[in-house]
Amino acid sequence: AWNTWTRHFIEFYTGSYYFHVTLYKGFKGKKDRWCSRCTICVKTHESSHREIQMFDSAILLIQNPYRSLVAKFNSKCAGHLGYAAKRNWKSKAEWLDFVRSYVAWWSSNVLDWLRFSKGLLVVRLLPMLWEIVAFLNVSVSKEWLLCMEKSKEGSFRRRGQHRHNPESFTPKMKALIHGYIWTVDKALRAHGRARLPSEYVPR
């Protein structure tokens, strides 16, 4: 998942609807109240009508569900920067239950923001920084571009050798995930948005 990486690129004084001690050292705005308007943007995973209406506008990151599933499972089992152990991947019940619940949330989150947001920038694939900068209505300096190039890896990405890179999406899982992908793609078209990238559905 790359919401943390996107926030690293935008500005480390981004805020959050939540507070995680492990990320505070890098994102100074995380201790401010999310509604204080002291930060350039605020991270949230919430998608109820009431909570969406609290925001004047939003940047919706639609991640590749396959990559996002693996990243989120790693986080669930080993924290923000760790990797799930082999035993977690080998537990078919644990992995299947996670796939079922997470992909359903992935879809409903997109659908709710499309339906209820007052102003929305939809971002797919890698973060489209120029579109984000324009959407936030901020100016960009040459120094910022140089800094971005030097710091593009950030401090909050998983590093080192992957302990397990599973090819464990069964045909049943793929059928389930593809169904949700088509639902999201259809909703995007209905709202006049560009379709999901073809790479979101492995051929």
C-alpha cells in the first residue's frame, strides 16, 4: 500500500485521522487533531457518509488490490515495516479470510468516496504528484523537486529481502477479487472517471 509513501512525497507535515507512535517521528502532523486544519492533508481509511462529509475534498488512492492485499497482510502480521512469516501465508484459513474481508472493504471504500465526497481527485497506479500538487493548490519550487528526487525512498517503506513473496492467490480468490475490480471499474465509469489500469487484473 502506498498511502504513507504518497504522504512522504507531499509533505511530512501531513496529518492523520489516527495516531501511530511508530510513524510519528517522520510525520510531524500526526499529533495534531485531524480537524485542526494545521496540516496540508489528512490520512483516513474511513468511508462512512458522515465521516466523508467532514472533509471539504479528498484524494482517493485506488491501489492495485493484489499488491495492496499482500502489503496489508504483511502489516497485519508484522507491523508497518515488517513482513509476515511463512507460517502466516501457509495458514490458508487466515489468508483466505483476510482476502475476503479486505477486498470487500477495498471496493466499498472506493464506492463510498465516489458517492459522497464533495470534491475528489482519483489517483491510480503510482502517485501522480503533479495532479496532487494542482489539486492541493500549492506551488512547487526547484528545491522541492531536488529534495523529492533525493528522498524518494522515504523512511517508511519495507526494506531488505522479502521473506515470502507468495503466489498464493487461488483461482477462487482471483474470481472473487476480479468481481470487486469490475464493480469498482463500472462505478468509476458511471461517475465519469477514467477506468482502472489493465494491470489491476492479471492476465
